[in-house]
Amino acid sequence: MTSKHKEMAEWYQRAQEEILDSMDEELEMEMDDGRLSFDGDGNSSVPRNVYFKELFRLQSELVKLQDWVVANKVKVAVLFEGRDSAGKGGAIKRISQRLNPRVCKVVALPAPNERERTQWYFQRYISQLPAGGEIVLFDRSWYNRAGVEKVMGFCTNEEYQEFLRTVPDLERMMINSGIILIKYWFSISDEEQYNRFMMRIHDPLKQWKLSPMDLEARRLWEAYTKAKETMLEHTHIPEAPWWVVAANDKKKARLNCISHLLTQIPYHEIAHPEITLPARVHNPDYLRGPVPPEMYVPDLY
């Protein structure tokens, strides 16, 4: 076998593993623990049956956490940072998957508009912080300034230095106001990011995930590494430490992150009154009108 054929065979195997992982993502939305029966474990060291069982167990704990947050009007903000394709979105998806979207909100802000660029840098993030009884998951946060803005030249050096100087004090203020602030950095290797980018290039359903900014970030791997190291050095404070998630194995990263998150908040199960479904009111004078056939979605399946 030539080196070219060997490389193609390796990519084919990797593509098959990615397909299996994508299937897992869809199956997680539909299947419960009692209906799981899989062989093989995709590209993860965690077997599928173990992964699903642990995921559902952890998600049940997240529901308890949600109830405790609501009952006690607690404010929780969780930051997810890391390189492109590191798996932040997948972890956020698993955390929020079974929670009430009115309680657990995902914030993924776009690039600032003209007006926002004239504001105090933190202003648009501050407005997204949780109120009592809310959990906010930031898919990237104010740390954009310490990463992409620094590396890509979207801010001046003075703005960058001001950020590093002031963000610890700002986070202390958040914590003093009663916010539980938790910060995660998802870490993947150079080789693994390359593999994931290649998968996105060859997968029509994932090509949208690759922006010109992502491609430039790939080229500037070392610059991003230096920026990350500086960021951690200046913003890893006792009140709001950084927690690094080893994310080369996506399934392990999700489970480890959720498990750790649950240990950071002193929640307990909230007792709920027994729910009784009330009897439906029947009005003998009510006649349900027919729905015109043309209003129905075509019954294709």
C-alpha cells in the first residue's frame, strides 16, 4: 500500500468514527438508559453503553442542580473557552440538553456591532449575567479579548493590557455580588485539532463550522498558545480559578466537565409535592371543528 493509499484509508476510518459520533449525538436526544444497546465505541475510549449511562446519570443530577438554583434564587455563570473545535459546544449542549431553557441559558454573542465597539468592553457581557434562579453558559465570553482579539489584532495593545489588569477585579465583583463563576478551558492537541478541521472540511453537514477566522487560527496555533498562557497567568485567581478540560476524547471531556461542574456548586435535591393531573373539563356544548386537510404537514413517514 502506498503512503497515499494508507493516508486515505486512515481518513476513511476517521470519517467512520466521526459518523458514529454524530449518530451518538442524535441518539442522545431520543434514547433513555433502558433502550441502549450498542457495540463498539467510535473514536472514544469510553464504551457507548458506559458513556450513555453516565451521561444520563449526570444529566439527572443537573436537573437537581437546576431545581436547587431556582428554589434558592442562585446565580450561576459558567464560561467555556478553548481552541476552535475543542468541544466547548458539545459540552454545553449536553449540559443544557435536559434543562429548562428559561433557567439554563446559552449565550454565544456574535462579533460586536458598530455601537458595541464604542461601549465599555465588558458592557455587552455584563447584561447577559444571570439573575437569581438562572444558569448562564457562555460559549466564549469576555476572554475573547485575551485570545482572538489579541492574536488577530482586533484590539490595541493598550486595550489588551487594560483587560488583563482589570478582569480579575471585575470577576471578584461578580462573585461578591453573589454570582457563582466557573471557568473552563478545553484543551486539545495540535494533531487533534488538525483531524477535526479535516473532518469538517470533508463533512457537508459541518462545513459551516469552519469560518475564515478558524482557518487563520489554525495557522496561528503558536500565537494562540502564547496568548492562552498569558491569559491563564493573569486571570487564574483563587476566587475564580481556571479548570482545564483534557478534550482530545470528546466523550470523556463531556463527562469529566459535567461531573466537575456538579462538584463546584453545593446543591441538594429539592423535595417536590406529588403531581396529580387534574381531570379535564368537558363542555357538552363544545364541538371541535374539523381541520382542513391542506393545513396538515405531508405525512411522508
